[in-house]
Amino acid sequence: MIVSFRHKGLEELYNKGKTRKIDQKFWPKLKIMFETLTRLESEEAIMAHPAWAPHKLHGYNPKGQPVSEHWSLKVSGNWRLTYLYNNGNIELTDFMNYH
């Protein structure tokens, strides 16, 4: 279950199905990722989606916030969906451009 977001546009897309804060070309893939993450049974289960290049992060994000133990999933090009898996919940979900 996705319980918290860092990115307001991502939260709006999750709750309302649309947002002006994220380019529409990303919406279909993000919605598929949301659906998959809400059914995630274990932290390692995301590895079943190798096309998303799942991997754990270390250090800090561009905003200076710690991301140790967060997961990163490739959306498109440099764009990534990141989140923290915590006791069955998806927390601190973010959308950023790795550049």
C-alpha cells in the first residue's frame, strides 16, 4: 500500500488519476507502477520487473534528503520513481530526473 509521497504531482496522479505537475507521457507507466507497488508482498518482489531496473539507493537525493534503503525504478530515460519499503507499506514516494 502506498501511504506517503514526497512529490505532490505524484500524489495527485495516484489519488485523482491526473496532474498538471507531471508530463502526461509518464502517466501510463506510473499508473502501472502504482498498481504493482500496492500489491507488493515483499521488498525483493520488485526484482521480478527487470525492465524497471530496480535497485536500492544510498546517500542523499538532489533535495538533500536521505535515501538510504530506498528503491529506484526506471520510468523513462533519466526519470525514476523512488520509494521506501517499510513493513509492507510504500513510503516517501518520489519522482525525479537523474541527470
